[in-house]
Amino acid sequence: ADRYRPSRRTFTPTVEPFNYGPDLVIRSVDAAANISFQNRRWKASKALVGKHVAIRPTDHDGVFDIVFRHVTIKTINFHQIG
């Protein structure tokens, strides 16, 4: 108990919305952890249900990254549809 010190940082109970920028495609993760993109459904992450993710093109044709804030959570490839 003698080591406890209150944090100097203030606690913010709500997270500010993230601005992905105008060039990215934004999708909501549905209750089944899926997103829709170019008439297909892609699995995202259960942890992101109800959150917005961005779809960012890569340097390769037909390959896109699914991004949550600054983190790439998945790469989707239209050439490897299974």
C-alpha cells in the first residue's frame, strides 16, 4: 500500500472517434465479426464488433489491408478466395 501513487494522467471514459482520412473505405464490423467489401464478406475480429475499420489498398492488385486505427489486423486477397 505504501507504493501506490495516483496517476498523473487523467482517465477518459470514452474513446475519441478515429479519423481514417478521406481516401480509405470505412466499414462497420457486424455482430458476426464480418465486414462487407466489394460484394464479399470478410472475417474481421470478434474484438472489433460494432467498431469501424478501414480498408486500405496495398501495392499489389486485388490485395487490401483491414486496419483498426493504426494497426493492420488482416490482409485480404481477392486472388485467393476460398
